[in-house]
Amino acid sequence: MNCEETHRLLEETFGTELDASLRLEVEGHLSRCSKCRSVARECLEFRSFFLASAPRYKASPQLRARVLATIRLERAKRGFPRRAQPWLCVAAGLVIALALTLTLLYPDNGKELSGLAVLDHSRSISANHLVDVASGDQHVVKPWFAAKLDFAPPVVDLPSAGFALLGGRVAVIRNRPVAAVVYRHKKGFVTLFCWPVNKDLVSDGDYSIDGYKVRTWSSAECNYIVVSERNGRGLNEFVDLFRDHLQSNPY
Amino acid sequence: MRDTQSLFEELFLPHLDDAYNLARWILERDQDAQDVVQEAYVRALKGFKGFRGTNPRAWLLTIVRNTAYSWTRKYPSNVISFDEGVHTAPTEQPLSESFHEERKRQLYEALSRLSVDFREVLLLYEIEGWSYKQIASTLKVPVGTVMSRLSRARRRLQQELARVQETAVKNEL
């Protein structure tokens, strides 16, 4: 075995796993040739460098949300091939029919949803569980939601107006997971609940429930409910700023 | 209640990183890789009824690979072929960049100069740890072809890296 042949074999195997017959020949050559020994060492070093440094790309939270949304949409569109029991499908159909009927019977659901939002808001404060992701950086909070839910709510930071972003949590309002974005305002908290519009537009509303102030509205994409502390201070200011911001930075 | 949809998500969503990594190795561009992964998941969903295997990861990655290859046929300019891509202009790097980072960058550049076939076997064998047989069945080629392709890929990678380093040294002088 000559140098050239040894060199080629070493490169082709990254210096590892030669089969038995060749290994003897190569080892024989290496014992005699210091130049090829250093090539062999380089090849082994290269392999460990390659294993340590070769790129391992990770899917972004946005891609995760996108894939999840796509496969759920696809399923809704085409009807998913079913392995489930037929009676499950019938039951699911009934549940959907019932939900539709309720929505049709009670088109103005703003007040009821606001009541549920107030409940969640006050519970989060009394249980001292304001956020699941604590960050004042919208670029952290938004992707976090994208990974948790099948959508990403608009997250804006309005520090100059005295609303400091604290983070977000997933809340459940009428069996639907929604994004809850939490701000500190003076000594109190403001929670913005948001979920994508799905036929059920929340009407514009302004309520007082159990002492909390609530505003509701919807855009083309999302329904919004904002709940503020008991005295309602800053609520209207927050809603105006938030809506202005969305208008100048379309979601 | 465990319906088919949640079973699908449970089986395949955990492999999203691997799916994206494979697509990115083949296509190189982030946006292309994202589009391919999304399409692959839709294909997987449609073909899910036919999935009887025990290895959802390998099944998904095979679909990702096939989708990526259809993509390269649809948009051929995105793939660096055997003879092209050798004369990429070296990008300027700040001087403060550490030696390790610089070597890593050189490795990336060398990898991007390889043909997609070569990158793919390197990824599957060295990084993913697949066997020759697994690779052969996914690529639909004989085991011998996988072995020789891998040998040539390793050799080519080292040659390309040497070339990249040579250019870097020349630029410094």
C-alpha cells in the first residue's frame, strides 16, 4: 500500500471503520510512514470537528405554529381519515351542532364572555399566577404563544404610557384556550384576552362587572377583551393606545 | 378522547426539528426549508391512514426528503449542483471573530459547496446515525451505492474545506 492510496482511504472513512483486510495493510503502512500517520490523525480530528460543528437546525416557534395550524386546517377542510369509532363522530357532530345553536341563539355574547374574563383575571391575581411566560419582551412573548396555541396574538409594549408588559399565559374561556397578555399599570394589572375570530364576533362593549372595568371589541382577525383593576383607571387609555398601535402596525 | 388527529400530532410533531433540519440541509435556504416542512406534514397527514410502521420519525423524514426533492425539481436554481458553487466569493468576516467560529463558518461553506446527494448522506449517516441499510431504503438505492457515495462525500468535504481555507489565507495576505 502506498501513500496516495492510504491517504485516499483515510479521507474516505474519516479515519475510522476500515474493514479488517484493509486495516492491516493501512496499519502496516502507517507504522512505516510518519507523513501518513499525521494524515490519519488529521482525519480523525476532522471527524470530531465535523460532528461537533456541523449545523443542527431547529424549527422556529413560528414554523411550529404554522405547521400545527396547517394540519388542523387541512383536517377541517377535507375531513380527516378516521380510525375513531363511528359513535364518536356522531357525538362530535352533536356537540358541534349544539355549539352552533347556542351561538345563533345568543349572538351578543360580549357580556357573558366578559364575565368569564373577569373571573379569570381576578383569579390570576388572587392565586398570584399572572403569567406562564414572564418577559417584558414582545419578541419572547409572541413566539411563546405561537408555540402554545395555534395562533400568535398581537403583543405590544406600551411602557411610555405606563403599561409595562409582564408576560403572558394561556387562559380558558368557555372551553377555548385564549391568549392572555398581562400588563402592569401603576399598582394594578391589565389583562388583554385575545383569540382568533371564528364566526363569533364579539360586539363592542363597555361593562362593569364585579367592580372590574371591561372593554370588548373585535377586529377582522381577533376578538379582544380587556379587563382592568377595580377603579378602571387607564382602561380606555390602554384600549385607545392598543388599537392605534394595531392600526399603524397591522397584525 | 384520543382521536386520529391528536394521534397524528403526538406521533409526528416531536420530530419537527429533525424534519426542518433535514430540509434545511438539503435546500439550505430557511424559507424553502420551512415551506417544504409544511408541505411534508400535509402529505404525511394525507398518507397517515397508510402508516402502519413502527418508526414514525423515519417515515416522516422520508416524506420530508421526497418533498424537498420535488421542490428542487420545481425550483432548480436553489440547489447547488456538482460543478457549480465552487467559486463563491468569500464573505468578509470581522477580525474579532474567534478561530472556532471561523472554522465553523468554513465548514458551512464547504458543506454548501457539496452536491445535495453528498450533504444528505453525510447528515443521515454521521449526524443522524442511520445505518447504511436505512439510508439505502429511504434513498431507494443499493447499500453499495450508499457506502461509495458516503466515501466520496467525506473526501469531497475535506477537499472543499481545504479550498475554503486556502482562499481565506490568500485573502488575509
